[in-house]
Amino acid sequence: MRSLDPAGPWPVFAALLLVPQWVPAQDALPVGVHRMVLDCPGGELPFSLQISTDGRGGVQAFLGNGSERIRVPEVQTRGELVLRFPHFDSELRLGSGTALEGVWIKRRGKHESTRIPVRRSPAPGRFCFSRPAIGSAPRDWCIGRFRVKFARSADPAVGVFRRVDGQDHDLEGTFLTTLGDYRFLAGNTYHRGFSLSCFDGAHAFLFRAEHQQADNSIRGEFWSSDTWHETWTGVRDDHAALPDGFGLTRCTEGVRLGGTILRDLTGKQRTLDDAALRGTVRLIDVFGSWCPNCHDHGSYLAELHRRYAAKGLRVIGVAFEQDDDFARSVRQVRAFAKRHRATFPMWIGGVADKKGATTALRLLDRVRAFPTTLFVDRRGVVRGVYQGWSGPAAKSENARLRQRFEQRIDELLAEK
């Protein structure tokens, strides 16, 4: 999901946070790197925003979450500064001039959207905590792996946190779950706790935590946008791990690929056993364009398609979108494909409701996560199902998962 700037490495970008550059251009465009905050129910949710010109009259913008940089696909500077994320159907409207104050709008369906105030808020550090003094005791109580329990979820989770020497932050990490990871989180520690945040155009995550010295555990709170709040606890466990994603969702016996009726992006009916697919090894990606984990996963599947198509692999995306507006669903899926340069077919499965998706797909005992990946052999038999995805924020878990995917593909392609 990251889009790296060829102009220079991330440390240079992070260093600029301490010295905003106000370069008049295109109606006082605020060129430089800025600390931005969303005013969420849990308090300020910070992220960094870089605005630059490309020397040809164009404007570029990047979101920053620690080591992650996300290029904003569309930047409008006429009248007001608008940063658009068409693949998520969201935008930051930041007004005109250099104030950088406005609203984040995320459309979730025909008549539903999130609107959260956003503003520039200069301060040292991502969360304004003072940096530890030289020679002070290391804040290592939060570094490593933790078994995590979210109060409103029965699913297990693992917190993975690491110390970094960032210019505006000293902690990065993520939470791993059987549904997917919480992507790139960055923040600051203080003597008793830490705060982490992520804003990627679709998700706005805010985590706060405090160290419990009595038992060396963590107690925290989690906010997602303006729609979700829950508490969580963490216990240090260097061996904390999730159950294998290949064993959580099962294929339904007796249901054939041809029994699932879908629509392609022109409205034509399709099945997962179309004549053009028979005799090929297939990866079926059950996803949603609204889902950041699905974008991490979709980028990898586009890579697999480019590498393995000549060997007989076919990738098919089955999208479950946020409402039943077929035209909007097609528009969002096309934006998803464009973002990842994906040329494999993507079809519409229905609305992004897990119960409804289970009924529509029929191949699985239950759709528990977006994304879910089905491995199908040349005879049209589902040989494996993987639930969820650990993306690049998960680092080592992502590397191991990619290796497992490719091993299975190689084995299926080798079969006669």
C-alpha cells in the first residue's frame, strides 16, 4: 500500500517535521511537512502530511505513519486544497491558504458518511510527549510481543511493538488478528504509557495504553474513527502467535465453483468455473475495495498474477462492497485495480455483510474476514482457504506468509 517518493529517503521526510517550510506557491500553497490531527472522540489523532511541488506546476501530497508513506492519488488546489483517495471514496478538504483546517469525509454508502474535523497543529513529537532525557531509564516495558485481548472481540490478537529513532516518534508497531493487522501504527512513549495512531485515508486508529507495574501488563483503549471504542489488555509473551489462518475457514463440501453466480464489471453474469478458467490453478480473492488490508493483499496478488500467469495461474477477485449500488461498486473496484496495476478479473459478489457474503459465495462454511483467499487446483477443487492477511506492517509475519502462499502455488502448478 505504500508509495515511496523517489526524491529522497524517509528519514529526510521525518526530519522536516521539525522545520515546516512555508513556500508561497499556487495561491500560498503550504509546501512542507505538517503535523495534522483529526479531532476524534478519543482526542487528537495525529498523522503527518507532506505537500510539495514537482517542478512542473504539479502538486504532490503524502500521508505519513512512521516508516509508512502513502501518496495521495488526487490533489486539487483550485479554490481550496482537496486531497482525494478515490479507492476509499474519501477526501480531506483543507480549505484555502495556509491554515490547513477542514474536514475528513469518508463515504460509507448511499446515505452514510463519516465527517471528522481535521487541522494543522504544530508541536514537537507525534503525540507531543517530551523525549526521554539522555541517560534516563529505557522504556522497554512496551517493546516486544504481547498477547492481547480486545474487550469486544472473541478473536485472539497479538501486539508487536518496536523502538525506533524517529524524528517525531519513538515507537512503531501493529496488532495482528485472525482478520488482519491494524497496519502501520506510530507514536510516542512516556514513563507510564504510550499512544499510537494511523491514518491512511480509510481508517483512523488511535490507541492509548498504560503500564501496570504490579503485573507488568498493559491496559489500553482503542478508537476507530468516530464509530468504535473499546478497551484492551496486553500481557508480555515472546511466543505469542495467532492460530494458523489456513485452518480457520473451511470449504463447504458438495458446493461446486459453478454454483456461485457473480457479475463482472459490465454486469454480465460469471461463475468461478467459467470455461476460460477450467484447467488452470486459481486464486480466488474475497475482498472489499473499502478495506486497507485488502489493498495490501491486492497489491501482492497483482504481483503474483504478473509473475505466475504465464505458468498457468489465474487470479479472480470477488468484491463485496459497501452498498447495493452496482455503479458505485464498479467505480470503486476499478479504482482498486488502477491503484495496484491489477489486470486480473474482478467481479462483484454483493454487499460487504459477512452473513450475506456467506450466502452469496456458498463455497465457504462462513466468510469471517476480508480478505479471504481460496486456492483451487486444475480440477476445480478448493485445496486450501486462508483467512485474513498480515501486510507489510507485520514485517516478519508478512514475509513468512508470502513464502507459504508461493509454496502452495508452486505445488498446485506442479500437479498434472
